[in-house]
Amino acid sequence: MACTQEVVVFGVNLLESGAPEDDGLVAGWAAVGPCTALSARDEEPAKVPTETINDVADGYRPSGRYVLASGRAGEADGLRRALKRAALRPRVTYRVAGWVGLGDGDGDEGARHAVRVSLRVDGGCVVVDGGAVVCAEPGRWTEIKGAFRLKESPRDAEVYVHGAPAGVDVKVMDLQVFATDRRARFRKLRKKTDKVRKRDVVLNFGSAASGISGASIRVMQMDSSFPFGTCINTNVIQNPGFVDFFAKHFDWAVFENELKWYHTEAQQGQLNYSDSDALLDFCDRYGKPVRGHCIFWAVANTVQQWVKNLDDDQLASAVRARLQSLLTRYAGRFPHYDVNNEMLHGSYYQDRLGDDINAFMFREAARLDPGATLFVNDYNVEGGSDPNATPEKYIEQISALQQKGAAVGGIGLQGHVTNPVGEIICDALDKLATTDLPVWLTELDVSESDVDLRAEDLEVVLREAYAHPAVEGVIFWGCMQGHMWRQDACLIDADGNVNDAGESPDSIMQIRRSPEGVDIARARADRQRWTLQIQGVPRHVHRAARDGDGEGAQDVLRGERGHPSRAGHEPLTITFTVP
């Protein structure tokens, strides 16, 4: 149902024509390219997609009707369509949804190609990034999962579908552009969050129940078991404002560059762990565990030149030496390791040393430090618009590593996000959860110059993460102005003062408690460390014996959560007896 908030209308497709005639599907579309022709087609029923994350309309299912753009002479050719006049508003996140596919055309049979859905504003003078990019292939439909946001109201705007090579026909089905209703999404997440992060506590007084009328129950949070952390480096820990914020608000840390191979061995044979030692000592003083980032980095332009100068045998020896040096020096010190960073976007070691090298890195790391959880770690997987980094490709990579004996123990989503959409993030998390591996957001930051929008974007990501049972922690890629990898992403200024974006982690960490007074004192307790105090219960009523000792009902009861996806949702029952 459409609804209006100020001048923004939610739930309305800004491309919808409503034309009833047979060619109404094509009406409104214009061909791009001198040879491009458009026609309306009907998909075979068996080939129409049956699953979708598109919830712009209740009960939506793909229609099976599509527009075919044929005769394309180049990657810039395709089709375009104007959005309704004055439909777009600045500072609003719009979703781009629908389906694309490839026709037979004259391209390579069975080849996959990137298809782009862009936004052109003000007569095509500006092309807005972030619409959508999908990797389409003949014979199947691929869902579009894009988003964009404008800083100013445009004079006019149109969507523009293009990108596949010349001779490859492009198919577009049910394309939609609509404003996202983030507050409505947050409301949907509340019940999900309660189910994932809370459990019932039942106080069973049995025959003593008649004597406890008027008793009160108080549940107090001791700390949060859902960890937040941040990236640190040797410069930022010299800032007292940062140190104070870090000590009070974060549970984990990760080193920005100081553990990477190009930092610890910039010149061949000259090992230097002084910076990583100093940062590890700093974290030890504050009791913060540290993620080990990273042992190797698969992207070629991050590999130091002396490594590139080695022949293949020398490179294999250097890889073994790096593993031996790092993991024996810090055995037991890093609970997590990112083993070979960004393997969806790079394959330097695999190209040089063969298909087994990535699995070998995992196997050897597990042998040298068996207590560490070994992660894959990559970017754009949660965004839905990088054809190189889909959840499906990530799962395929993990499965291939496991089949070769790699002890993959966790999935890292870096989380360098722009214009995040909750439904798209949730879809990625749902798919990754099928691996039964824990997921961490390992490098979260949101780049947005408007600090209020930055706070809103951050809230989108954090709420989705906190509501999902597969997610076990969130690490920010920095938090202080002047010490960030991305511009316009800080949570605190250079003096340690919290901005509006910085309030979001605090609001998420303040997990809600909602005791429910019932006859047998049934309450809700968060999945975290907690204490429970009962007042007004007679002295002769005791908690059931544990390890041979009774406990007075007025004593503090303590609990600690397990991982929610593994602990289940059974209530915690505490039984009291009357001697």
C-alpha cells in the first residue's frame, strides 16, 4: 500500500505505466543505439523466477513479461525509460529492482556478461553510480538489487539498461524504482531481533507460588555478548580521545595495516613486527581481543614488489616462510585470522602457484595455530551490485576450499557500504547462513558527507546484522575523524566527541529488556550476560540445589548466552523449592 511521508511516496513504482494493451510493456521505453530494436515477449512459464526479495507490493511474483532489446551494436546500447516527473527527492534512498537476462544474440554461447542499470539525470549529463550491476547469463533470470540516492532534485531522470557486449540481446522484466521505507523495515525487524537475541526465563516456584504474591523481579545487563570492535593503527592510539572512546565502547580490535605482509616484511628477509607487537600490547592492556588481518592478500596490486620478483619456487617457499613466521610468533594471540584477503576480487597466488594454494594456506594456518578461527574476507557481497562478489560465488568459493581440506571457520563481510538497503543485506545473510558458518562484519564503514544520513545508513546495516542469527560480531574500519580509510565515515571528531553517526552503535548496544509480569514470574532476558534479582520472596524458599548447595531466592542469579543460532529458543527455567 502506498503511503506518504512528507513529499516522499513509498510503495509506488516510478516506472509503472499501467497501459493495458499488448504493446503497453514497451510503451514508455526508448531504444538506445542506432540499430537497437525493442519488443515485448512472454517467458516460458517454467523459466519464470519463483523467488524474489522485492517487497514493493504484497504478494508480488515475477510476471513473466519482458522487454527484449535486440540488435545492439555496442556496450552503450540498450534501453532507457523516463521516471515520473518530479518523482525523485534528494536524501532519499531508492531501490532499483527487477530482473535481467540475456537472449541468444550473436555472443559467446553460455557466456556471462555484466548488465548495468544506471540512472541518468538532467538530460543524461550525469550518470548516478550504484543503480545496479548484475552478472547475467543466457537461459536464466538474475535479480536486480541496486540502490541510489541524489543530493539535489533533478530536472529530469531516466533509467538506462546497458552493458553487455555487441550482439548480445538484453531482456528486462518488471523493472521498478521506488523509495525505500526504512522505518517500516525497522518495525519488521523488531520481532525478529527479539527472537534472535532474547530468550524466555521462567521462574518456577511450584507449591511455593501462593506465598510470593507481590514479589518483584529485576533484570540487569552486565555486558553485551554481541561484540563491536574497531580498526586501530599506531597513530590513532596516541590520541587520548580515541583511547577513551575505544576503551568504553568497543570489545574487539583489528590492525589496519600493521599485520599485513607488506608491512611486516617490506624488504625481503627483513622482518619487523614492532608495530604489531605494540598494538597487540595496547589491546592486551585494555582486555580487547584482536582479529588477525591478514596473512595474505590475493589482489595483485597489494603484493610487494620483491614478492612479485620471485620465481614460482621461490614464491612457494616465501609463502611457507610467511605462515611459519607469523603464526608461530603469535600462536594463540589472535582468535581470528583472515587467511587470504579478497579472493573474490584477486587471485595472485593462485595464478602463480596453482589451484590448491588457497586451501594450503588454510590447512597450514590451522596446523600452526589450531585455536584460531580462519576466515574468508571480502567486500561488496552484502551490497547486491557487484557481479564478482555475489553470495552465491562466495558460497562456491567456501565449498571449494572445504573440499580441499581448508578449515574455513567464518565468513567476513567487509561492509564498506554506500546507500545500504536492508532487504538486500538480509538476502545476502540468509544465503551465507546456509553454510552454517558464523558471519562477522569485519570492516564496516559508511561514506556519506551528511552526518544525519550517515547515521541512518549505519542504523540500516547494524539493525540487519543484529537481527540475523548468523551474525556474531561487527568491526568498524575506524571511527575517528582524520584516521579513516574512507572520507566522511567517522563516528567521532578529532577530539573524541561523538557525532550523530556515532550514536548508532550505542543505540544498538543498548539491548531492550521487557520483563513481563505473570503469575509464575515469566520474563524475557537478552542473550548476553545478565543478573536477576528477586525481592519479596520468603526466606524459606530456595533455588533448587545445584552442585549440592541451595541458594536463597533473594540471591543474584547469573546467566550467560550461547550463540543464538545454536542455543535454540528454549526457555531458561529456574526452579525453586520449599524445604
